[in-house]
Amino acid sequence: MLQFVIAGLVLGGIYAIASAGLVITYTSSGILNFAFGAMAFVIARLYYYLHTQQTWSIPAAAAVSILIAAPALGVILYAILFRHLRLSSPLTKVVATIGLSVALPSLATLIFGSAAIQQAPGLAPEPVKVFHFLSVPVTLDQVIVYISVLVIVVAGALVLKFSDVGLKVRAMVDSTAMTDLSGTNPTAISIGVWAVSTFLAGLTGVLAAPIIGLDAINFTLLVAASFAAVIAAKLRSLPIAVGVGLLMGVATSLIQRYLPPASAWTSEVIDAVPFIVIAVVLLYNLVRGGRVGETEGWGGALDRAIMPQGESKLAASTSTVVDTASLNFFGRYAGPLALVAIAVALPLVVGGFWVGLTSQAFAFAVIFLSWTLVTGEGGMLWLCQVTFAGVGALTTAEFVNHLGWPVLAGVVVGGVVAMGLGALIGFLSIRLGDLYVALVTLTFGLLIENLVFTLPTFVNQGLGVTLNRPGFASSDVSFAYLCLAAFVVVSLFIVNLRRSTTGLALNAARWSEAGARTSGISVVQMKVLAGATAAFIAGVGGGLLAVSQSTIVPSEFATFAGIVWFASLVTIGIRSTAAALVAGLAFVMLPALCQAYLPTWTANVLPVIFGMGAISAAKYPDGILAEQSRRLRQLLRRVAPDSLADDHFAEEIEAGVTETEAVGVAPGVAGGTT
Amino acid sequence: MATATDGGVSGAAGGATDSVALSADGVTVRFGGLTALSDVSLDVRRGSIVGLVGPNGAGKSTLLAVLSGLLSPTEGTVRLLGDDVTATSARHRATRGLARTFQQPELFMGLTVREHLVLAYRARVSPHRMWRDMLDPRALFRTSTGETDKVDGLLDLLHLTHVAKAPVAALPLGVIRLVEVGRALASEPRVLLLDEPLSGLDLHGSENLVTVFREIVEQSDDGLSLVIVEHDVAAVLALSDSVVVLDFGERIAVGTPEEVRRNPAVRAAYLGDAEPPTRMTKEKAAGTTAPGAPVGGDEA
């Protein structure tokens, strides 16, 4: 028993350090750092490079990587990214850190090489010394973890509670604006907080590397597990986060004592422990009617007052709303129609291998439309669309292969099953708040990935499940057009939804929950509707993707693969259906083009680009396609002023300003909201 | 408890419930150790205008939040059209005929002015369209005569016709306030709660809007009632049938504007030693006193 507890405290200690870093960052900046695992990986990889590959001594390598490079990474990221997120919505912050979590590991791979490293050294010299505590063997690496946790908890508590620096940090948590007005430089404090946060990430990485190896996915998984402790701490309580982190490690270890050691199911249950903890905590919060109160809990009244109203929601800047409304028919639809025309021509223009890729790209575009609806229109961050796509694909295969249903009927049923899951997830998470929606959907994805996608019937010894195309679309070209037709239908559905009463109500729920509720609109119902419908779309897209590939390998629908999908869509544009088409083509075609015509290392550049694109959501929430379209329109307006403008709109705005005087708006307040 | 028999407010809940549109009885709200409202009661009679005034921090917006369902009281009950709605949601109350505006406008930045009004109307009159229309492309063009008349009438009443198709994101704050009032009225409310609706409007605008409020109450077939929270005390006294005064979360006075103006407790706690504002006729509402002008030293 004691042996399991001591062993569990190691994993628990690593969870605790990661949780502490996440809580410190969230309470001081309002950013739930999804890139914490990626940061840990980068620093651990640097330590490995210095110590193992460059044969530096352990103290020198540790000092440079953990004490110098890690804090420097935090300072640099603050300077180029996080300082711009201060007034952004929680979702924009999360999207930016998701982009970072995609970009950083790929950047590290470009710098350090892509060789898989299963055995990584810790901070203890080799051979690792073993002590015996109450007859239980304890390695020096484990002792270092215990000491690290102890030092971090005690030092953190003392500094925050009793030091001048701690006082300033706590003041900034309450109100950055008031801290600034009081003569304390909030920038300096923020830089310090980020330096500490990335130091903790680096320490987590170096301590965890001997246990989980140097694999970016494992690091992100480790930090995703640490979210359980952070959620239990309601994102803010350092002692609870550390305590729950330690307990999770011990619980994971104790489970091993009572489950058959050789069983694959044991391994899956162990991996699922943190996510089961998350589910339990969320259900508890749901029953209690709790809500994390993301923005409400961070910053004072002055901070909220200076937050630009129009910029406080993800992916729908008010400037874009106004810009789009000012366009005439040609200005609005010329671009999307041209894109569809290109898509129609594509299967006929390209040949052989590329035609098959085109149909996959169109299927991906359908999946991406699910985010266009749920995130672009609904303002919610769902991180399990890839899971819904996987559910859709596997359900399609089940109904077609075992029940003999027609393929297209199977695809629709796959969408319906995904929709049911989406409705359930939405119902459980939406009333808790936007940040919880992101965390719940991430957890749900990892749970399904661990417990369902690994079932032998789906894995089939690594071969996956086969699925034949329908007879009327058996060729690559005809199936590509079938996928394109599905994309067009779903796009038209979304376009119709936007302007329908449903779309108006969804828009209301996104922009102002209080305004919507007091207008008789159910925010939860509207958002669940959006989430469930998006899940249906993702399920259908997953079914089409599976049919286009003729084989379903469940590992292709891994949650973290979905995060890269999401990053690629955010890069192009989250609100536009045309952007979903471009993102689908880019996501499938660009890697193939790199492999076919460019040096192989260029394939690693694409995730960096997609990750950086998602990061840029902080500045361009509508994506680069919308931004470039806007610039093109500006250019066209200069060349031909009347070519794009909606004359009626110009009159409306002008009238609005004139009416300002007519209705008696006081001078000085007619500043608009942009 | 004080009772204004000839006004829109009585001091306690109960009485002639069929004539009471909205009532609060013994409402107390505590945030941890802070008592924001303490045993506050009021009745809003049908077809009346009730002014709710008090210094900053008096609890006016908290009371509006309790009445509208955005905040649950620690103690006390809220009744809407005779039914106990204390435990019901803001949405439920909205569907029962309660509408409100906000001190900080809560508009939907992706929608146009007209869409705000259309949505509010449909949410009240044909809520099923929020589910059904997503699957029916023809619904985009399906507008009832009642909807068109209602929305166009409100746009005209509030001088918003010329900006009907403009997204609210492009409009100045003062117009945005009018849109919020329009949205609330489009939901065909029985009771309308207005949180500082004159803020951001100049003299002319305040005068226009006060006239609109008076007209919509007088012309309402269903006996529309208004509860108005406003810092422009002179305008409130001129507009309201009765006034409730809050201070530090407690109701310190209730009655007709003239009674409140003369109330020693109000003079002491709210107006200070200064003379109360010159009595204004309803026709002169907001026309003789600059909006936002303090009526006592405390207010400044």
C-alpha cells in the first residue's frame, strides 16, 4: 500500500506542479494556458538536447533550460502574444494558447529534429540512486519531485501572502487598471508571472520526461489531466489544485494495485482517471448550479469598463459586422461563389491521386463547418468535433457493414448519433460557462478516444474498419462531387440559419446572455441547439471522410489531431463557410504538396503556420481569409468606390449620425461601440 | 408602512392584487456580509409609472435585477400579474410579460436595429419560430402583418426608422439606448423596467423619451406599467405617478412625487439640506432641469 502511495505521489507531484502553474497563470492573467504542456515539452527537449546530445552536465543543462530558457520563453511569449490578450475574451485567450500548443512542439521538432525519444534522463545523475523509505524503494528522481512540490507550495504561499511582490500580484488580479493607477507597473508584474509560469512548465517537463518520454502528445495529455485539479480548484485555489493533483496521482497508483496488471483495460482506466475526476467535479458543479464566472472573477469594474464591448467575444469583431453589412450583393457573394466554382473545377482539373485527396478535403470542409456553426455563430469553443466525426464514421461503418444500410443513410445516422452526444454534452456544460464548455468537450474527446476508439472491434489490430462507397459514386471524381454537394447543402443551411429567427436568437445568446434572457430567449436551449446541430454536421463529415478513405482507423480521430484541425480553420476563418472550404483544401492538400514537391521537413512547417494562425486570432478574430478579403475590398473601394458599397447602408449610417442629433444624443457619448 | 393610495405604488405587497402588475414583498439580498437590499417591498399598479430613486449604491439596480429574475433574493417574494415568480428565471418572466433595459446596454452586436425588435416580438408572440425557422428557408420572408405593424410603429415612435437596417455596432450610445427601449417594447410587455434610460441623452432627447414613456403607458390597452430607475431625479418626479426612495438598501420613502419631495427622511438622507427641485409639470418634464443635474449635494 505504502509503496503505491509513494509511487503515486511522484505522478501526483507532477500534476501538482502543472496545476500550480496553470492556476497562477489563470488568476493573474485570466488565461487558462492550454499550451502549458507544449511549453513543458519544449523545455524538456532543450534539456535533453543540452544534457544528452551536447553532453552538458546536469546542473549546467538544468540551469540553462529551467532557470534561463523557460522564464525567457515566458517573457518572449508575453511580449509577442499574451500582453495583447489582456482585454480579450476568455475564449480568444484559449484559442491563442491552443494555437501555441500546436505551433511550439512543431517548432521544437524543426529545431531539434523529429527522432522519437522514449528514454529521457531526469535531474538525477545516472545511474539513479535508490533510497529506502520504510522499506519502500525511492529513486533520487522521485525525491527531487517531492522536494520540488514542497518548495513550490511553501515558497508560493509565502511570497503571495507576505511579500511586497505577492501583494502587487494580488492587487493586479483584482484590478490591473487600479494597480496601474496606483503607481505599480502591471506590465512588470505580468512579465514576472509569465516567467514563473513557464519556469514551472519547464520544471514539469524535465521532471516528467523520464516517466512519459519526450513526446509532445504525452505532455499535452499530462497537462490535460492536470486540468482536473485546476477545475476542482475552480481555476483559482492554489492549495486545492496542488492537493487534488497529489490525490489524483495517488489514486491512479492505488487503482493499479486492485486491477489486473496485464489487462489493457487497466491501462485505459488509469489513463481515464483524471478525466473521470473532471466529469465528477463538473457534475457536482452542475448540480450545485455553480458557474466559473470567467470574466466576472477577473479584473475590477474599471477593467471591465475599459474592455471594448465589441471585441469581447470570439471571432466576431464588430468592425467585421459593420464591414460585412456595408457590402452589396457582389461584395458579399463574389468571393464565396468564385471559391465554389474553383472547387467544382478541381476534381476535373487534377488527376489520379489528387482527386481522392479532393474528396477528403471536401469531407474535412464539412467537418470544419461544424466549428463555423458552433464557434463562429454560437461563440462557443468545442474541442471534440473530431470525436463527433469519429463517432459518425464508426456509426456509419456499423450500420453499413453489420446492418446492411445504404451508405448515405449510414452517414446520416452517424450524424444523428453524434447529435445526441452533442446535445448531452451541451446540456451538461453550457450552463457552467464558456470556459467549462472548452474543458468538458476536451475531456469528452479524450474519454471517448481512450475508452471507445480503442475497442478491438474498431481498432481491428491496427487495420481499422473498411467501408465501401455507394454504387452511384464509386469513382473518385463522383464521390468528390458528392462530398462537395454535402458541403454546399450544409453551407446553405448555415447561411439560412444565420438570418432566420433561430440565427437571430443564437446571435442574441452569444452577444448578451442577460439581454437574451430578459427578451424571452433561452440561452442554454439556443446554445445546445447550436452544439447538437454542429455535432450532427461533424458526424456527417466524419462519415463522408471515412467513406472517401474507404477505411476508418480510429486513431485518426484523436482529440489532439482535432485541435490541429481547429487551428487550421481558425487560421483561415472561423465564421465564413467559404473559409471552411479553403481550410479543408489547405489542410489536406498542403501537406501532400509538401511531400510531393518540397523537402520533407517543410511538412513540419505547416503545423507551425496553423498554430501561429490560431494565435493571430487575438488580432484577427475572423481569420486571414476575412482579413485579406477586407483589405481587397478596401483596395477595390479606392479603385472603384461604388463597386461594393450598399448605398442603402451608407444612408443608414449617415442617418444614424444625423438621428443622433434628432433624438438628442448628448455630445461626447456618440462614440459608437467599435 | 407608507402607502400611496392614489399613485402607482403601495408600501406593502397585497391589497388589491388584480390591480397590481408587479410586486416585491420583503426582498432582501445579501452578498456575503454585504446587505444590498433589506426588506424592501413595493407594488406596481397596472398602468402606472413608478420612479425608483436613490443615491449611488442605494440598491436600485439590485432591486431591478431581482424583479427581472437575473438575481435571486436571499429572502422575500416577487409577484408578476398575481403569480409568485420568485423562483422562476428571467426568461420565464419575459415570456409572462416582463421586459427591461440595462444601465450598460445589453444589445446583440451582430444584429441590426430592426432585427432586435423583430426577435423580441417573435420571442414573445411566436417563440416556436426560434426552433422551426432554421429548417425552413421560406421563413426568412415570413412576416406577419402584426409583426410589421408593431416593429414599424416602434421604429417610428423612437425615431429609429432611418437606422432600421444598420447593425447596432455602428451606432452611437444614445441611439443604442433607444434600440434597447424599442426591443423591450417589441416584446409587448405588461411591465417594463427601465434602468437609467435617459443616460447618454441630452435635454432634447430626454424630453422626447419621457414623452414617449408617458404616451405608451397612456395608450396601452393592457395597462402597461413602467418602473424607471434614473439619476435625473427631476425627470423621474415629473414622469412618475409614484416614487420609491432607496438608501443603503432600505426603502426610506414611498408616495406621490410631491409626498416624496416633502419627506423629511428623503431630504435628510438623499437631498441633504438643499431645497428640493422645483416642481415641474409633466409637460415640462426634463425641459426645465438639465439631465443628470444633481438635486442634492450627495448626488454630486
